[in-house]
Amino acid sequence: MNGFFLFNYLGRPQHKGVKESSAFIVKELNFNASQLEKFKQLEENHHFTMQKNGDDIKVNKDKLFKKITAPTIDRNKVDSLIIEISKADLLKEKELFNKLRGIYEICDENQKKRFSAILKKARRFNGNGPERSRRPERSSRPERP
């Protein structure tokens, strides 16, 4: 799953903000009052977790980029920062999965079908539009020099 594209498609349709993306999901899935309450709690928890992970990544990237211009560097410290950034990215992917799974679990059977279709469309999104041609198979790609 490509979390970046799912986030941009589901998390910010037309890049208008979190509140509108929530409205998009609620409208598309036609949640009832009970589902809407569960969805709001899911959104709140997701936002908190993603914010914390984003903050952790920023702190460690700031430390890492300061190392670029340092007179000397300790490769172990650089590697450690990169590992910490990677761990936080991993947590963001896991959180995105958990949010999407949570939405799916809120849905009734008809909504699950609609949500699955939304996810399928989102997975094909590449930032330029929802559709794109697929990457050629390795066997049909030209050889590198």
C-alpha cells in the first residue's frame, strides 16, 4: 500500500484539508449517526498519532541535516538518526492502515463495497490524477547502460 497516495487521495481530496476529507468519506459512505460518532473518534485518534509521528520525524530530520555541514560526523549517529526516521515512517504507514481498517470495520456490507472501490481507485492515484499507466514489467524495460 502506498500510504502517501492514499493519504493524499483519502486524507486530502483536492487538497482542501482534513475536515473536507472527513466530509468526503462520510458523504460517500453515507454513515448513520452511530457510524459517524465512531468515525469522528477514529479521526481524532488518527490525527493525534500522525501529528506525533510527524513531529518525531521533523526533530530527527533536523538533527540529521545539521550533520551535513558539521566539520566531522559520527557515522553511527547518522545511521541511528536514519533508523529512527525510518521507524517513525513505518509507524505512520501502520497508523494509516489502522485508520483505513477502522473505517472499513465501521461500514455495513454495502458501504464496505463502496469503500473498497474508493481504496482501489486511491491506490492508482499518482498525484497527477486518479488514473495512470502501469510501470512496464522488468522483462520489457530497456537495459540500463
